[in-house]
Amino acid sequence: MAAQNLQSVPAELTAGTSETAEADGQANFDRVIAEDSRIEPKDWMPAAYRKTLLRQISQHAHSEIIGMQPEANWISRAPSLKRKAILMAKVQDEAGHGLYLYSAAESLGQNRDEMTDALIAGKARYSSIFNYPALTWADMGAIGWLVDGAAICNQVPLCRASYGPYGRAMVRICKEESFHQRQGFEILLELSNGTPAQKQMAQDAVNRWYAPALMMFGPPDDDSPNSKQSMAWNIKRFSNDELRSRFVGMMVEQVRVLGLTLPDDQIRFNEDSKKWEHGPLDWDEFHEVLAGRGPCNSQRLERRREAHDGGAWVREAAAAYAQKQSMKTKEYAA
Amino acid sequence: MSEANASATRITPGNALRPEDIALEVRTGLAKPTEDTAEYALRLGDDALILAQRLGHWISRAPELEEDIALGNIALDELGHARSFLSYAGGAMTNDDGSARSEDDLAYFRREHEFRSVQLFEQPNGDFAATIARQFVVSYYQFLLYSRLTESKDATLAAIAAKAVKEVDYHRDHAAQWVLRLAGGTEESRKRMIHGFRIMWPYVEELFRDDDLTGRLAEAGIAVAPSSLKEDFDRLTGEVLTEAGLEVPDVPAAPGGGRQGKHSEHLGYILAEMQVLAREHPGASW
Amino acid sequence: MSPHGNPEAPASSATEINREAPKASPAPQEHTDHAWGLWEVFVRSSRGLSHVHAGSLHAPDAAMALRNARDLYTRRNEGVSIWVVPADAIAASDPDSKGAFFESPQGKDYRHATYYTKSEGVKHL
Ligand SMILES: [Fe+2]
Ligand SMILES: [Fe+2]
Ligand SMILES: [Fe+2]
């Protein structure tokens, strides 16, 4: 097969012992990272780099997919047909984001089904925020504004991640996310300008989603052991606390436009550090939720499991059909 | 950010007819349906709305992520058609306070017996095969209907149909592809496909039933007589069924009655869920 | 075609997960419960332009791959034409051989118009 030929010929040209290949690979990798260029799938890369990426990208993909659920919960009850259409399109986009990211992870050598199996076996992590329930319509606003907002803050720098396929997936995702945050903001704005009951609903949702959204940036820097290495590899560009602080600054401005408040009376701009500061976050709760003991963990995984296991017969049918068709084609050819 | 340009493809909103455009035309008096035409638009709008509501349920539950997106697209298309038809229908109807009825007034503040969708659309999703069976019938029906409706003497109906027919053409392809795969896949999938058709088929006949309204409107060149679609429907669906090695299920037809507001037990639940929030806050805007 | 062939799979000189890993290790195969193959998607954004790689997806066959590509990669008017290719049908050059494989064009400035400076200022040239 052509693919094998192409791959083996140049390899012979550069043939050496495996140690020198390893050393060459490391040198090339270091040079690419130092130049702030991109690593591509077939490049040599350190085992730990690959592992870190696989973990991060697959977690990110799982988050997109599990993240569909809290919002899908309101598609059938959206209070206007326009909102129903917007919400459907948004949740559908999240499925797309999951797909782009699973593809990026697949380029590192793990297939989607393995990742899905790890997820539904409870062995893989995803963003803890999606284990909170979406209780009212206003949650569609708060999720779009705060959760997608935090996601954008996290993701824009990832467009420059050193791993090419990840960065490219993020470019596509970020383009779509900007609509997500705006539609969330608009939902809250409508509610805030609506009846007293609607405004109350909006404030209540912001109160519930604020802290979990801040925790989406991950543990504080001194409690985030992997961050340093990820930054050295140009996977991450900014620290958790740095991004969180920026996000708080943006929200402070925007919440005023909404005519709502953030449930945090300790937000202030630190003139010395030039950074936004916020009140303490409940990291015990964060770790509890991450460990599987959040309000919706088991419900979210069960839905994923049902869809995957319940859909197995469909995937099998399509695969069997494809095989039969290709046999038929071969018979014709023979 | 230079990387923003690294994405291979670009994004544009396109310039097709939107539900908002219809609503605007109705509000400004540019489009004004007769009572008959409005009732007809209501029928088609309700069909599409109930189907969109059903299909929306699949998002986050489909057999594979790619199919979440495919069914989501179809649901969004149907919802768009529903909004256009309902916006138009509302142009000949008034609320109690005298204002014209909007798409949302019609979707959220009518009772079960006021819905005009035929019963096939409200049938439960069941498993993926049942959904595909319903989708297969519905999309061929809508494709044939909208194809002919593009020639309606009512310019608004014709315009809505012109946009919708292209989308529905894709829906029927999607459904046919899956009918072939499920019927010709595994033993289990074939069994399920056959079962799906069996439970949906009793509601097929109702799609092609004429009544006074369609009689008057077809006569005037505004509507399509449902019965006139039957022959093409049988032929086109028959071709796919034959290729799939399936037969038209031999099951008795249900009496139907959706066009007169008689529904199966399912519609009440669909509406209860769809309308609950809007009704908790009457008069609110979202 | 293997269900998970991938032209972007890591090269064999790489580390713990090597190029053959997805195919050779039995565990993923058992897990793949007829998982669909990987396809690469190329989208032409408007007439006159080339098809450009947009991303990948899973599908049981070419017909479905095209449709899935339409749904996934052209939801926002991104394209007027789509190609799909089974991922493992793509032959790719070896990144480790970058030197030898791509050295020849280096230094051959005379292949480029900018090399010819004496004609600067001459019109229509
Ligand atoms: Fe997303
Ligand atoms: Fe699996
Ligand atoms: Fe999003």
C-alpha cells in the first residue's frame, strides 16, 4: 500500500539507532516548542506530553458532550419558539465541539469509543460544572453567560496550543462559542427587564452558577501541580488564577448591564497586582463533585450510557450494512 | 488573533427566507391570509411544530454523536417551517385583547383540541427505528406537499414552501438512508425497522385525506389536495421499501381526526411540557 | 479498512503509544463494538477555491460520511462542496524525514520571480 511505502522510504534515509532517533526527536520537539511553532500528530513527542494532551483533550471533549444535558433539559420547555430554536442550535453545537475534540484526541492514538467507554465507566473526568442541575429557564441564560463565558476565556488561549489539531479544533469551537455566550446574556437581559418573577428567576440562576463557573478555571495555582508543565509545553498559556481573575473583571462589567448582581461582596480590583480578586471558593465542594459526589453526576453518566449502549444496535446495523455493500461491490468487480 | 483565520472554512448567515420575515410581513399588512388560508397554514405549522418537539428530544440521546447533530438539524428545519406557517396563520386571527396572534400565542396558548396536526406527527419517538419510520413517511409527505405548494397562488405559502422543500428533500434522503441500513443491517435492526413501520403505518392514511377546507383551497389554487399526493407517495416510498426488502405493513388505518382537533393520547403530554413555562408567565416576553 | 485508521496517528518512532497501537493492541478492538471508521472531511467554501481540510468524523460508509460532514461542517454556510476520504486511505510523508524530503527546494531562489531583480521597474513583466 502506498501509505506504507511513503512512510518507510524516508525513514530508511534517516535511519539510525533508536537512541539517536529519540535524541533527534527530543531536539526537534524542543526547538518547535521554543519557536512557539506547532507539534503535529506524526511528530515525535515526549510520552508525558502525549499523555497530558490526551487527558486534557478527552476531558474537554467529554465536558462538551455531558454539557449538552443540562441545556437539553429545557429544549422541550423553552418559552418561545425563537428561544427553542436558539437553544436547540446551541446544544447541537456542543455535540459538534465534542466531535472536533474527540477527533483531535484520536490523532494521538486513542479512538472515540475507548474514550466513551472510559467516560461511561466513570473512569474519565469532565468539567464539574455540568453536574449541577439546570432548574429554571433562567439557568439557560446563566449557563450561556457564565459557563460558556468562562469556557471562552479558557479556550481562546488554547487556539494557540502547541498541539496543532487541538489548536485547530479550538479555533472552530471559539467561533461558535461567541454566539453561545451572547444568547445567554440576552436571555438574562430579557428576564431582568421582565416581570418581577422573571427578574428573580434570573438573579437566582446567577447566584447558583457564579461560584461553579469560577471553579471551571481549575484549582488555585499553588494547588495545580500539572499547570506549570502544561505552560512550559505551550499547551496552556495562562495560569488558572490569571484566567479566573480576568473573567471576574469581565463579569463585573457585564452584570451591571444586566441589572443583576454577582453573589460575591469581595470582588475588587487590586491596584498593586492589577488583578481582579474575588471571595473564597468552596474547593471542598469542587473536589467532591469531581470525585463523583455532585448533584447530577450519576444522572449525567447514566444518560450517556443509555445513549451509547442503547444505540449500539444502530451502529452495528450500519456497520454490517456497509460491510455487506462492500462485499457486493467486490463480487461485481470479480 | 491570527489563528482565527486558521480555520479552514468561513461562516456566513446566508440570505434565505426567515420566520421573522414572515412575521414582519404579517405585522405590516404586506401578507394577509384569508381565514381559510390561515387555517391551512395552521395545519402545516402544527405538523411541523409537533415533529420538531418530538425530534428535539433526540439531541443528547442519539445512537452516535453525528446523529445527534443530524436529527438536531432536521428538528431545527421543522421548527423553522412551523414558525413561518404559524406566523402567517396568526395574521387572520386575533387574541382576546384584539391583538394579532403571534407564532408564540398559537404555539403556547392553544388547547389540545385547537391543534390541527395529524396524529402521525405526535406518535412517540420509540426507538431509533420507530423515529426513522415516522421520519420516512413524514419527510416524503412533506417533500411532495411542499414541492407542489411552491406553485400556490398564495405568495407567502409558496415562499415558505420554496425554502422548506429543499430542506425536507434532505430529510427524506436521511430517512431513506437509514431505512436501507436498518432493514439491511443486522437481524435485530431489521426486526426493529419492521416493527417501527408497523406502529407508524396506521396513521399514514390520515395524511392524504381531503376535506371541505382543502377542497375549497385546492380549487382556488392555494392549497394542495392531500389525496393528490398519494400516488407519488406510494411510488417513491415503494421504491425505497423495495430496495430495503420491506413491504408496506398490512395494518388497519386509525380513524385519525387531527385536522379537526381530535388527537391521540400523546398530544396532551407534548403540549403540557411544551407550554408549561410560557403559561406560568402569561404576557411575559423572553 | 480498519475502523480506526488515522493518517494523523503518531509515528512509530514515538513513545508509549505508537503508530500501530490502535490496531495491534487487542483491547480497543474488543471495545469497538462496531464503531464506525474515521473519515477526513474537505470542504470547498465557494466556487473557484480548493477543498480544504475541515476536520474528521465517524461514519459507517461513504454515503453516511458525506451526510454527516454536511451536518457537522456546513451548519453555518461554510461550504458548497464536500469531499470525504477514509482516514487510512491517506498516504502521508514522514515528519522525521523532514530534512531529506523537503531539502531540495531550499536555496533554489531562481525558481521564484523575486530572484530576478534587474527587471525591476520594467512594465508588464
Ligand atoms: Fe462548547
Ligand atoms: Fe463502546
Ligand atoms: Fe458553548
